[in-house]
Amino acid sequence: MKFSSLPVVSAALAALIAAGSVNAQEAVPAAGLTIELNDVAPSQKGCKLTFVAGNALALSLSKVSFEFVIFDQKGLVERMAVLDFRDLPAGKTKVRQFDLPGTNCDAVKSLLINDAPACVGNGVQPGACMSGIKTGSKSAVELKG
């Protein structure tokens, strides 16, 4: 029996374990809010936006609203609007829909979450709603945060 290769195997095993723990740390999502623009569709009033909002914060939000900047196809600001997402309990995901009266959906190129004027919850720190916010879109309209 040769034992000279044992230290090499142990070193390789230790490297694999260390790499696995790094990957496991990377897989853990950061605490924060996720806002996905799920759909943009014409409505009787104008344009209906459907969002999927998730709260990965340790605390529930009793009220959260976001100031959105709506850009047209030329990249110009079409309008700004504050949308009230109401409550977002910790660890939960909710769907919220908003009608933008007088807005043609085909004219909307992208949305930007500019700020969170309301971010209220017991023990919630100022700025918690914008800190680490993750945005995405499943529609043709881009959402940035």
C-alpha cells in the first residue's frame, strides 16, 4: 500500500469542499425586494401593468410604493407615476395590477423604479425597499431598478 498519495487526495477533497461552500453561499439570495414586470396589456383606461412583487426581507411591509419613470420608444420620459403596492408580508409574493390612464402600451419602451416614497413596516429601516432591489421583466417592456 502506498500512502504518499493520501495528502494529495486530502488536499483535493478540501479544495472541493471549500468550493462547494462558496457555491452554496452564492446560491443564497440576498435579502430584499424583487419586482418583476410580468405583463403589459391594453385596458379600457389605457395600459395595464401587472407586477409580481416578492419580499425576502426579514420584516413585513405594511405599505410600500414605488415611483416609476415611464420611457417612450425614443427613450424620453413619458411620465412619472407613484404606484402603491400596499402591503408585502415577509417571505411572500403578491401580484399587483395598475392602470395607466391615457397611456398607449405600444409607446412604452421601459420603466425605471426611481425611488420608494413609502417603505413602512415595524422595524423597517429607511431605504430598505430600494437597497438590493432586484428587477426583471417577462414582457417586451424593460424594468430597471
